[in-house]
Amino acid sequence: MTIRVPFVDLKLQHQPIQAQLQQAIQLVLEQGDFILGEALSGFEAAFAAASGAEYGIGVASGTDAIALGLQACHIGAGDEVILPVNTFVATLIGVLHAGAKPIFVDCDPQTALIDLEAAAKAITPQTKAIIPVHLYGQMVSPRDLLDFADTYKLLIFEDAAQAHLAERDGYRAGSVGIAAAFSFYPSKNLGAFGDGGMLVTGDPDVAQKMLRLRNYGASQKYVHIESGTNSRLDTLQAAVLHQKLPYLPQWNSDRLRIAQQYDIELATLRSAGIIPMENQSGTGHVYHLYVIKVDDSCLRERQQIQEQLTAAGIQTGIHYPIPCHLQPAFTNLGYQQGDFPQAEKLAKQILSLPMYPGLSNSQIQEVVVAINKSCCAFNLLPREVVQ
Ligand SMILES: *Cc1c(COP(=O)(O)O)cnc(C)c1O
């Protein structure tokens, strides 16, 4: 099977800047400072500034940015942390590794973002923080979040793993809460040549504690004032990421162009029950993923549409097929099927279409034509709509 439209294409992103990436890697090889090297602090400062934050602390992954970041914010044992149930499992794992108790809430079916009304109902005297996940590249409204946090006296800890440089209500992802976690997993909007992550914060105490936690709890060499771990962003990865950072705005705007093109081309398929997830933040959405949902009435057809796209050489994904509360590893949290009806339904409706900088208009058209064809095949559309 030849792939006509891949889900992501990282080569396309790296080829035009290959020489400068190799040069940056070469420099680290020559300097030999592979751990906590010069290129790391340079990138930390640049990425924090780009995200509207004072401090950046590079770690081994986005998961560690959440787990250690929560601890750096003094969130842990005895604290409850509210998070959306429809997130990548790493958000949950981060909360658990910090020692806090995860409290799931449902989502808004139009955007798939956390439902703040549901969150308000989940608050108890133990609630310490809320983790808004800026899912698919769209921020949870900072205005609503800040109102919420102010009303209930909670900390905001952003999961911005899918939202590098996203904006909404005049805020950047990373500048809303006490701290924010980013991931540099290769396919994220800003990706390393392996795993990586960063905590950004405006709070100097949180930054200092985070610096210790990622480095065995050391306040200075061989003096350990708390029990930390080994989780640092490699100097090599930081060097690569720093070279890529200046291109991130143009890559994000290319993602926006692609999303707008999908929106236009998919408009005629609304009557067939194909509905793009809502963009409520205009040009501030950075479209880590472009997600459509099939109407309630065609849940069975989602799989068939996906299979037909695969057969046509078009790769798609589902983000995410099983909400966190139904994952086998976490039944001990005490949740059950039916607890989060919106997220459970959405998991059966959603489909992520190919999305990456450089995806061409003709490829977009190919994807939409293939969706259109399968809608007709499954009688979601009358034949005459076929172009
Ligand atoms: C990718 C991702 C993470 C985890 O990042 P890793 O670098 O893979 O550990 C956390 N939360 C969300 C929403 C993500 O998409």
C-alpha cells in the first residue's frame, strides 16, 4: 500500500534546514557538554520568552514536565487535581507521579476542551489545582480559566504539550497559570530528535525547585536538599530545538492555513454528519491536530470511513480512543463507564486527519474527496454530491 497522504511528515520539516541542524549538533559534539550544556540554557531562555514566561527548565519529557512541575508548585500528596478525562494519558500519569489525586471532569463536545462548569462541581476542600489541557492546539479560554481560579482559589497548571505558541484572549500558552508543561516529542508542533519537555513559569521559587527536582534534588553539586530525579533535556536536543524555534511561527501558520482549507472543503459534508471540532480562538489555534467528528447517528461509520481512507493511502488517527477513566491500568481510581458521557461519546466520534506543515492543497483535497466518497458509500450523502 503506497501512502499518498501521511499523517505527519517530519522529513519535510527538517530537509530545508538540515545543514544548520547538523552544524548545531556538530558544535555540541565538539564542546562535549552533553548534560546541562550551554545550548540548554540558551534554548530554555528562548523558549520561555516565546511562551510569555520568565523561566524555562528543560526536562526529559512532557510527562516529567507535568510530574515534576506539579511537585515544584507544591502540589502532591493530599491534594486533588482536576483534569479533563479526554486527554493523553500522560496528563494523568503526571498527576499520579506527583503523588496527587486525579479528579476527572467531562469536556465540551464542540471543542473537546475541559468543561469548566463540570470542573466547578468537582471541587472539594482538598482541590488544589486545575490542569487545563490545551487540546489539539487550542487553548482553554484564559479569561474563563482565570475567573475560575480566582473564584475557587485554585492554581492553574497548564498542559501545553500540544499548544506551543498558541494564543487566546491575548494570552500565550504558558503564560496563564503558575506553570505550564510542554512536550518536544518529535511530532509535536516543536519536536526534538527524540524525547524532551520543558516547564515554563513566572515564579522564581517554582523555577528553582524545578531545577533541583530534575537534577537529583541537588542545590549544588553533591548537596541534595530534597529527593529529586534524573530528568534533563539533553544538550543535543536543546541545540536542535533552538535551531527549529525560529521556524515555529511559520510552521504554526501553515497548520492554520491547512485547517482553514479543510474547514472550507469539508463544509459541504456537514449534512452528511461530518463536523470539524470548533475553533473558538481564531488565528491563535495552532492545530497540533485537525479533528473531525461524525454525527451521533453514524458512530458505526467512523471505523468504515477510517478504513476506506487507509485503503486510499490516507493515514488518520484517533486522539484518543479510550478516555482515561476507562483505561485498564486506572480502574482503581473508582470511575465507571457512563461517568463522563460527553467524553465517552466523543471518543467514538472523533477522527484526526493528516496535519503537518507543508501538507499541500491537492493532498487536502484528496483527503476530503476520499471522505466524501465514503460518506456516499455508507449512504450518509446522496450520490449527486460526489464531485
Ligand atoms: C504529548 C503529550 C504529553 C506528554 O508528553 P511526552 O513528551 O510524550 O511525555 C502530555 N500531555 C499531552 C496533552 C500530550 O499531547
